Amino acid sequence: MDETTLAVLVGTAASLGLVHTLTGPDHYLPFVAMSRIGRWSLPKTVVITLACGVGHVGSSVVLGILGIALGTALAGLEWFEGVRGGLAGWLLLGFGLAYTVWGIHRAVRNRPHTHLHAHESGIVHAHSHGHVDEHTHVHADEARAGAMTPWILFTIFVFGPCEPLIPLLMYPAAKLSFWGVGLVVLVFGIATLGTMTSIVVIAYLGLSKASFLRLERFGHVAAGLVVTACGAAIKLGF
């Protein structure tokens, strides 16, 4: 493979990695929503985003290399990637819906209410607050949900394909250039992970300056709806 062709492939890999990520909100919105409601630190958010991104790109790399080794036709690999994409969409949609239902249940249990207090002086005053019947149980529920969420997202992203990567891999492989395959994978991966992480960090820092105290009760519902919308967008082909 000549240097000009390889340069074109590398440039294409970089641009496709950028565009593929920017035009797919499912690459970053779930992390923004879950980090906000889960009160993840910025380092934790970045690590989870990168881990899911590596799983996302890596699964397609493994499939592509396996297809190359077995001599599988491009059409066959693209068909399988389509099946994986459909499954990832359903998984994201199902997780979002389940999280939304859990958030609604939690919001209802934590509905604010008013207490009247009478003092010996005859003064009566009222104050409103929200709590649940078993406060410690709520913290336990949130801890379990917080521990499971990164693993669920990672699993979903492993199933989610990088559609542009397979054709990019197949061309240099057809020219018997393993150096070209490695370089294309590296550039595409850096572009994808870099874009994902940059958007998540910018959104994280922006939201950290905003206050949603009055809406905090419905935070889990909002996060679930964001993830649900991403899953629906995948299924509808947006």
C-alpha cells in the first residue's frame, strides 16, 4: 500500500471517528446524565466513559480482525454489525425505561409533605420536607444502582458496533498491510474516545455550575428518560 493511500485512510479514520461520535448522542449523553445523578467525580466519569468507549471500539476491532482472518466477506460483517447495533439499541432502551420506572417509584416515595408543630407558647408553625419510610434502605438502593450502572453501560457499549470501522479495516487488510490495519484502528480509536471524553467533560463541567435543587427529586427520572431517548434514537435510525 502506498503512502498516499494510507494517508487518505488515516485521515478518513480520524474524520469518521469524530463525526460518528458527534452525530451519535448515545456516545455521550448517558454518561453525562448518569454522572450527574450518580454524583460521580470527574475522574470516575472519565474512566467509565473511556472504558465503555474502549469496549465499543474494541468489539468491532475484534470482529473485523476475526473476519479478516477467516476471509469473511464485508457484507457478512456489516450484516452482523447491524444485528449487534439493533441489540445494543434494545438494551439501551430497556435500561433507560427500567431506570425511569425506578426513578418514578423513588420520586413518589420521596414526595414532600407538611408537618405542623405546636409550641408551649401557643405558636404553631409548619414545615415541609421529603423522606421515605426507610431512609437507610434508600441509600442502599442508590448504592446498588450506582454500582450496577457503569457495568450495564459497559455491557451495552460492547454490544454497540462502530459501523464505519469495518470497511476501514477491510481495505488495508485486502492490500495485505497489517501496519495499515493497526494505524487505522489506532487513529479511529483515538478520535472516537477523544471526542466522547471531550464532550462528556465539557458537559460535566457546565452542569456542575448549575443548580437543580427543586427538580432533584426527579433527577433519576430525567436521567432515565435521557437514556431511553438515546435507545429510541438508535432504534429509529436517528
